[in-house]
Amino acid sequence: MGERKIAILIGDGMADYPIKELGNKTPLQYAKTEHMDYLARNGICGLTRTVPYGMPPGSDVANLSVFGYDPATCYTGRAPLEALNMGINLGPCDVAFRCNMVTVEHDIMKDFAADHIDSAFSMVVIDVIKDAIHMDGVEFYAGVSYRNIMVVRNFNGQLPVTTPPHDIQGKKFHEYLPEGPNSDLLNAIMQKAAEAMAHSTKIAAAKQKFRGNPTGIWLWGGGFSPKMEPLSTRFGLHGHTIAAVDLIHGIGRAAGLIPLHVEGATGYIDTNYSGKAQACIDAMKNANFVFLHVEAPDESGHEGNLEHKLKAIEDFDAKVVGPVVNKLNRYGNFTVLVMPDHPTPLSLRTHSSDPVPFVIYSPDMNYRFHCQGFNEADAGSTGIFVERAHELLAMMVNNVYPW
């Protein structure tokens, strides 16, 4: 039958809590998800913990788990993973920080994404900041939309404690500024950047041309360059990542995978779902592993937008899961894993560390757990719980399951 092909399909942040407006159902329970429901009825469905106890419920930690790596042993920070995909070389003493474009009004963190600023607008802002901030060893790099990077070369001492800006929407940002060792450096840079942005004619002109409302930057997620054993060495896997965000491609590069960039992949509700699915299908011709990630449900959760989250889940099911599984059937010998990386509950507007539902499906499976659909409650009813999500990949590679 040839080598087994493995696809991992991630609907970022799909998991949630029951919502009164949905009749106390979660978005996954309420949304029309015929393809994920089919997989749940005919595969292995359960719950798994992607965020180890004591670790922050970030997409970096959670996705490392789904990639098959134990975050407790290899996690160094979010920003260095993104920097890796952006081609930023980090020496052993260099630190990368995420540099969000944000909107702050009246001391309140109004929007952690600066109204989902266009990437071209972010480039303008980064250029303004570069002109305003002249510090030895401090470098700025434009990324995708609001997601940019600051590097401090030859970083001396401990990393400061920082807070993700998506955790403090609607709150007074002064209460969450970086603290501890070397925090003065980050706070001084953020203040200088805000002053330069407020008086920049280039930014004022860009506001008339591009989407976005940046009033400052927020530095967080710092870390040193990670060291990870490639998936080819561990499992004989070779393939690609498909995503709109640098984080996923960065983890993939550290794992020895090659990123595929899809035109129209925005990391938002308007992303090119079908293009991502087709890229996965095409990549499987010459690869045995593809990690496909869709950001839209997570962004909708951060916005607290129920309508958008339901649409993102349904689009993920109809335009990604359905077509990919249908086309993979041509290979026969394949396994697909579908899951969120973490919950992004609408009521919290940020991530939680609760276990998430997962489904593993292969055409030759004979497992029957009487699971009616792909959602938190049905997955919990099967009694299957994987305490360490990073073990799922090994199960799929070996086609051996302990149930």
C-alpha cells in the first residue's frame, strides 16, 4: 500500500465553553460540521491536553505538542520560533521578542492586532520605529499583519516577565507592562515607539491607504533560539507546513519541514481555505506529512465574535477537512488528525488550557466509540483522554493505539 501519509488539520482555537445564545451548546456543537462529525463517528475521538500543567496556554506551547514535541523540554519562547521562519539568524546569546502592532486608547488596550493591520502598513510602522530608535544591538523586522519581531543581540541577563496583549484587551495596559530583569529596556522601547508613531506623517498617510489603526507596539514572548530534533530523524517524516502565521512555519522549520505559502492566506476570517486544502492535497504527492493550520477561529474568539467563530468553524470543516480527507482517500494508506490547538473561549477572549477534542481517522480503522459528533462533550463521552498531546503523532506513525 506504500508508506503511510499523515495530515494534521488544525482549527486554531475552535474549542470553547457552552454559550447561552446557542442553547448552552459550544460553537463546535452548534456549527454544521458534517465532515468532522463523520470522522468522529468512524475514527478515534477523545480529549487531549496540549498545554502541560504550569505552562502558558499559548499557540506556541500548544502547537509544539501537536507537532509531537514536549513543550516542557523544548520550549524557549514564541518569538524565536517566528524569527526562525522569517530568516532571522539568532546567535546563542540573542533574544527575539514578538512585537505586536496594537491600538491603545485612553490607557486601555483596545485592540491587540491594531484592527488587523495590513502587512504593508506594518512595514511602514517598522521603518518609522527603526528611524526613531537607535540602540546598539536592537533590530526590528516586519512580519505578517500585526505580528512582527524585535531582536536584541548579545542579551545580557534574565528575560523580563511579559504578558500577551491578547490577554489584556479592554484592560488598562499599564498594569501589564513588562516586569522584572531588563524590563526597563522593553518599556523604554515601547514608549519611544509610541511617541514616534504619534508624530509620524508617514503613518498618518498610510492610514488613508491601508487597513489598521496602530498607536503603539507591545513586546512579549521573548526567548532564545530553540533546539529540536527533526521529525525525519525521529519518525521518518518529511513534508510541509501550510499556514498564514510565522509561528507554525517556524515550528515546522525547527522540525525539519518546508513551509508552503498560499496566496490569500491571511490568518483571518477571509483566509483562502480552499487554497490551503489544495496545497495540502498537492503536497501529499511527494511528501508523507503535512501540518495545515487555520487561524480564523482563534482570531474570532479573541474578538468575542460568535458569528465569525461559527462561520470559521464551518468553513474549516467544509473547505478544508472535507476536501482533504476526500482526496487523501486516493492513497488509501493515510491517517488524519483533526483538532484545535487550544480553546479560545468567546467569554474569555483569550486562550485557556482546558483539554481539547481530537479525532484520528484512517480508512482501515475498526474502532467504534459511539461518538456522534466532533465537539467537546461527545469527545469527552468516549472516555479517551491523552494526558500528553505530543504522544499522538507517535501513535499515528506507528499505527498503534492503546484503546
